[in-house]
Amino acid sequence: MIKKILKHFSKPFVNPFFNKSEISAYDAQYEAQKIAFAPIIFQAVRVMRDEGVLELLYEHRKTGINFEQIKLSSHLSSYGLKILLETGLSAKVVYLSNDNYFLSKIGYFLLKDEMTRINMDYTHYVNYEALFYLDKSIKQRKPLGLKKFGNWQTIYPGLTSLPKKVRDSWFNFDHYYSDSAFHDVLELLNKNNIRSILDVGGNTGKFSVYIAQHSDRINLTIVDLPEQIKVAEKHIIEQGLEHRIALHSGDVMDNSQQLPAQHDIIWMSQFLDCFSEDDITSIVKKASLSMTEKTELWIMEPLWDRQRHETSAYCIINTSPYFTCMANGYSKMYRSEDLILCIERAGLEIIEMIDDLGICQSILRCKLS
């Protein structure tokens, strides 16, 4: 059935990014060492960024700067600077020319690129310690790394209670990849004459607030856990949008609860990746109970096999271990084939798949079969 569906879509199912490539034994061994030392290099480079070493090199990007000048301009010791700069050299973050240190192109992106900064903060503050428990989390299907921050069964009830650095890094990461698609989504909503949206898993309400601010004809209802509804309510009141955005506290995994009905579309943005495949099927089935033949389910997800660029696919795939050791122990970033199977099992039909929204998003438009 999947092949029959996908043949109607313009983009091929499998991208070429991760096909087998030829590499010499020498180069393969070197790449293996990069992986073996990756955690050490990550932390050294992060310290270079956070302690101003990369910024100092950026300020002297045209002429370079020697070690003594770096030492005079830094609060770090000679020992510390040597440790950091030498690791930076090995990682090609900096380079030496005539005894002067220069910031490389890689170093520039580590310092100035917003996506790289957000990814690095997310990796360090949210995931780094938790990943020590990845093996046990995989075996037990529980987010054992989460115990670093609290005693929740999953991260979602605890999001608003996380330490500030952790919480800010989590939301910055989550919003960066979804918010970039909002403008494109608004155009699709207007094109399809959408007047009412049920925003399931609306989180802090950023999507609903954006749509309400940019369209005076679309009304929205947010459904989420009580803890998140409180955060969304505060955000909505601050924007003066109480008359446009309704709030509904609920848990999609509670079989005794049903989703509100009478909406043009049910919207799920970066929501289903928070659940296992069986749970996704169950959630989509629940959504179908609130649908009529005129209602559509719109699912927006960053699907790693439908990306334009290898960088996007790489970032998406390597977000999955977070779900294993921090979020819940059983969800991931999905390949489109897996998500389509869940939707089909729930009894819905995909009528359109739209790729390349924002940085990395795809939308699956679904209706009752």
C-alpha cells in the first residue's frame, strides 16, 4: 500500500545521503578515532566557545593571533588555553599559520551559526549526562537519564520544572525546527480555506499564537497536558489572544478522554515523534473519532528520509537518542515509511505529502478512508 501512496508524490522515498561509500582503511581508522574521542572534543570546543576563545580568534580573523596575545586577552591559564587550542587544532576548529592561530570555517559556524549553537546547547545541557544511560535505556525502554533532573516517568510533565539552562535549551531546540515552517504552513492554511484548528500537543502555544496573530479568520483550540496548558495560557494572555485561542486540558493517551470535535483540521506538529509506533496508531485512531468526512488531520514532522540536505538528515537522526534516554525511552525521529504505516493502520488515508517546509519539515494531510 505504501508504494501505491508514494508513487503519487514527487520526491523519491529514499535519499542518497547514507549509501555505502568507498574509503581507504587509513581514512576509516581516522574517522573511527574521531568517534572514539567525540565527547572529549565536543566539551573542549564548547568551552572554547563559552569562554570567549573562539570569539577572540574571530576578532582577529584577518591577521591571526599568537599564543601570548591570546593569553593576555583571556582569563584562562596558559595550561587551559594550550589544552583547548590543541584540541581545536585536531578538530580543525582552529589552524596555525606562522605561529598565529586562526579561526577556521568550522570554528566560524560553531561560533556564529544559530543552528549549531542551539544544537550544541541542547546536546550539552539536555542530553550529555543522560546519554551515559543510553545502553540501559534501550534495554529497559525507560528514559533512565531523566533521573538527573527529576523522578518523572517521561520528560513532558517536567518540562516547566527543569533547571533554567536545561529548559531554555530544550525549548530553543524544539521551537527552532518547528517555527521556521510557520510561514509556509500559514500559506497552506489560507490556500485550503481553513477556519478552525485543533492544535494537539500545542506545548507553549507558539504555533497557535503565530496563526492567530497572522490570520483574523482562523480560530484555534490547544490540547495538551495540564502543565503545558498553564504555560500556553500565560503566553496567550500576554498576547491578548484569549478570544481567539481556546484551551483544553487532556492526555491523548488516556482512553477515557476524547478530542474536541468540529474543527476543519486536527493539527499535530512535532508531536507524534514523542510516541512509539503503536501509540501513534492509537493517537491517530483517537483523532479519527473526532473527524468527519470534511475534517483533515495534518501531521508535521521532520522526516529524515525526505530532507533536501544531508545536514538536516544528520541532525534529525541524531536527535533520536534523546527520546531514548531522556524523553520516554521508546520514541524517535521517524522515517516516512514508518509513520505512513501507523496512519494506515489507524484507518486514515494520506491525500498529500508536502516537503521542504521551513528548515526540515514535511506535512502529511490525512482524511478518513
